[in-house]
Amino acid sequence: MNNFELIPSYSDKLLNAQDIARLLKVSKPQVYLMMRRGDFPIVKMGRLVRARQSAIEAFIDTSTLPMHGGP
């Protein structure tokens, strides 16, 4: 048996606050506030804080509201 089969594949990109801010079109301080509030899960690596791209995409999906009325 190959030991590499036991290692999960993590192809999901880890985004820093600047990447997330750019993606969401908000400021970096706003991203840090969202992280503290727990708006999306984060990955801590020592002093570094990242979020998986899939978590940010899921946050966008769950935060999207349908349009009502109007053209």
C-alpha cells in the first residue's frame, strides 16, 4: 500500500486578507472584521490567517439574495 494514498488532496487555494478583499471588493480591515465575526471559516498557521477559496465562494453563495420586483 502506498502511504501517499492516505494524504488528502488540498487543491483549494488559501487566500490572504488582501486576496479576499479584492474578491469581495471590500477593505482589508473589513475582511479582518468578517474573520473575527466568523462569517467564513479561517485557517490559522502560526501568525498567518488564511481562508480557503471554496469557503469564500460558499460565503458569497449564502449571502446572495434574490432580486424582487423591478426590471
